[in-house]
Amino acid sequence: MKNPWTKKNPFMSMWLSGANAAIGSARGRVAAESKRQANAMVTEGTKQMIDLWASALTLPAKPKRKRR
């Protein structure tokens, strides 16, 4: 006699397939958003670094003399 507990359950299989598809979709969206945020942070850091070095390498503005 076969053991009924080792028999495949088609409803469980369908449910797990649907859950796997939904979780895979969510995982892809999360990964894409985190990649966009990481790229935005790198871009902002690069802009700040360029602004810092550009301001450090330029000559300071001469103070304007007051007329008497």
C-alpha cells in the first residue's frame, strides 16, 4: 500500500508556483530600485567632489573696493 503523505498535491504545487512567480517579480522590482538609488548616490557624490575640487582650484574673487 502506498503512503498517502508522500503523494504529490496538485493544489499545493499550483499555490507554490504562483507564490514563486509573485515573489520573483517583487524581487526584480526591489533590485531595480536599489540599483537606481545606488546610481543616483554615485552621481551625486561625483558632482559634489567635482564642485569641491573646482572651487578649490579656482582663484578667489578679488574683494571689491569701496569708493570714497
